[in-house]
Amino acid sequence: MTLILDVPEEIEAQLTAAAQARGMPLSDYLRDFIVGHYEEDSDDLRTVTERLSDPQPGITSNQLRKNLGLDS
């Protein structure tokens, strides 16, 4: 897939510098950056979906404190 991005010059310069610091072309750096962030978000969404499909009963803060041994 080919993307065309219109970003402010400041950000373009920062992205270019980051790619150069890693010794890679800007296009490779951006691909890795986008894919990495997508995968993180995708994992978060999957976790949320799983937890919402099997809700657990909640507990009060007092119950939590007692369970953790924080109340005398």
C-alpha cells in the first residue's frame, strides 16, 4: 500500500532525523512506526473486547483495601 502524507515541515524534519539516526530510509522508518503503533492499538482493542465479553463483578474500594491488607 502506498500512502501520501501531508505533515508540517517541523514533523517531517524530526521524522527524517529519526530515520537517519537509525540508518534507515524514511519510508522504512515510517512503515515500522505505523505498523508498530497499529499493532499496539490492535492488542489493546483485543484485550478490551475480551474483558467486555466476560465481565467480572466489581468490588468496592473498601473491599480492595481489605483484600490487599491495607485496612487494620
